[in-house]
Amino acid sequence: MDYSIQKLEKSRVEIAVSIDKAEWKDLIQQAFAKNKHRFSIEGFRPGKVPFGVLAKRYGEEIFYEDAADIAIGKYYGEIVEKEKINVVARPDVDINVIDADGLKFVCTVAVYPEFELGAYTGLKIKKVARRVKKEDIEAEINREREANARFVDVTDRAVQEGDMIEFDYSGSVDGVKFDGGTAEKYTLTVGSKQFIPGFEEQLVGKKIGEKFDVNVTFPEDYHAEDLKGKAAVFECLIHTIKYKELPAADDEFAKDLGEFDTFKEYEASVKARLQKKADDEATAKEDEALLKAILEGTEVELPDAMIEDEIDRQLEGMKASMSRYGLKFEDYLKYMNTTVDDIRKERREQAAKDAKTGVVLEAIVKKENLIPTKEEFEAELKKQADEAGKSVEEYTKEWDEYRYNYTMNKLVDDKLFNFLRENNEIA
């Protein structure tokens, strides 16, 4: 057996294999031994028909296909191992010659890209601001107050924007009521824009027990075809009015939250939480800018197979995510009026970026030996177990390979980005 290897564009390798007549004859005999049980000829027991008899009756060509499969499976694997070819997909095989004198075939296979890392240290990245503003703290506190608000009955005034009302309505177009246009004791926060434009504004100023008409025109893009652009009249009656009363921003409010003795403690906690969020977001943006600079300085020719594999991974992620919510991927395709091929095309550019990111970061990890040690891995397991209030044995009792790999990959990412931040200027 002779072979030659040629590098092609887009990180592909062509392996050309030539098998001479003598070796080919041996492969044909192997194919015969593998398949002889399938033949039955009068005068011979099943599986005992001699090769010569079969070859004379049918021609030895009947064994060529199986002999070629044996040859491809054997020699392709041997060559890949011997030459240390880092393949990333199954090969495409073309048989150029197959006859009594021998076999010639070519395997074209995608391989892990070879490339030179660009600069990944000594880069300058702009620092992202991390300051938490006073108004951000106030807004967060007000959101908490809104969440703990209570609604108080109103009896001595008309509806104001922001009130929560309970009312009846019955709509008609040209004097004819339509489906979905009638409800009793419906609850609505006036000004929430839950109804079509112009409806809620006409509720302001109305009183409990007052019957009145609301005149509106359905938008041209309304979801119901028979109502688009139509003028409608809604007969309304208000039963109750409530206004939202926010708790005072004081010590009592802080105590009611169950974690604080004073409002100042609560305010400090909000500030710390917002600061951590701002720090995390800023760090993520800086890491993203750093990663972008590294990728722009590194040329990588990715094989199509790696991009397609990344798209496959993303699609599987979509399916798994939908499955957790009881949704079927096929139903999603119908609802979005799209196809798997359309999604693959849409995701190809991003998948190429993601695949490039993966190979570049992996190269940095290998070059800088950023693999966590056994001690570091065990320390991470103990940390997680302590946070869960369990021993390591209890915590990892039901872990599978995925959970261990996920934890290891997280440690690798942490070490990698710590290294990058320490060896590049962020100012």
C-alpha cells in the first residue's frame, strides 16, 4: 500500500491510497471470507462454496465493493493515526480505480485548523465605567416599593390614570356586538395601554355606578380581520376604583422585607447589589472587547464541517431549551413559518465566529497550560458543596459526566480570562 497526503484549502486534507494487485487479491479473499455464508450452490453445503467456484460463476467482481470497504476502513484509520492527522469529520471517499489489478481511492477529510496565534497579551482595552448612580438606587428601591404596594378603595372621586378599576364593557360595531367585545367586572389599570388606543383615556373622570359610552376606532393592523379600521362603541359601567399606595421609604418598610433593621441598611444593600451587577456587566464587556481584539489579530481557516457541527450544537440547544418548557421544535418551526435549513443559514455567520472563538481560546489554554490541577478541581467541588450545605460525596452523588465536564470547563474559562486580564492593559 502506498499513499500520499496533500493539504487543501479550508483546513482539509486529501489522502490518496494505492493498493497493488497482490494486496488487492488478499483483500478480495478477506471479503470472500466475510460473505461466503451468503452463497449457496447446488452440490455444496451453505457457506462451503469455494472461492474459485464463485469467481468462475459470478466473477470475482462480486467481492470488489466489500473488499474496498475493508481497505478504506483499515488503511484510512492507519494513515490518520500514523501521520497524527487531527480529523474533525468523517471523510468523503472517491474510488478512482477498482479492477483486477488493484484499488485506488482518495479520502478528503476536514481537519483541525493549523494557525499561528496572533497577539493575546500586551493589548490595550478601554475600561468600562462601573459607577452606580443615586437615581439607579432610588429606581431600584421604588421598584421594590411598587412590588409591595397595596390598593386602597376610592369612593369620593372619579377615575384617575394609574387607578385600578373593575368595570363592565360591551362593544358593538354598527349596532352589532362582536366576539370578545364583552366582559363583566374586568380588572384594568388605567393607563396600562392594555386596550386599543383611545379607550383607557376615556375612562379618566368617570365615577362608580356611572354608565357611559367609549367611542374608538380599531387600528388598521388589528389582529381580527373583521374589526380592522372599524369604529366601535363600548357601553361601560364602573363598579370599583382603587388607587395604588406605596409603602413609605422608612425603617418599617425595610423591616417588612425581613432582612434589615433600618432603611439605611436596606439602601446600602441595594447599592452593593447594583454595584456587583455593574461590576459583572463591565467585566463582561471588557472581556468581550479583549476577546474581539484577540480574534481580529488571528487568522483561522475553519473547515465547513466545524461550522456545521457548531450549528448542530446550537440547534440541539434550542430543542433542549424548548423541551424544558414542553414545546416541540416542529411546532416552533410552524409558528415561525421557517425551516431547519433557513435557521442553519441564519446562524452560519455567528456559528463561524463561535467556532473560531473556540479554537483560538483552546490554543491559548494549551500554550499557556491553563488546565486546572486536581487540587483546584477538588477545591471547586468543595466550594460548591459547602454552598449547598452538603459534603462533596453527597453533592456529587448523582453527577454525570456532563456535570463534571461543565465544572471543569468553568474552571478553565476562569483561569483563561484571569490570565488574559492580568496580561493585558485595561484602562
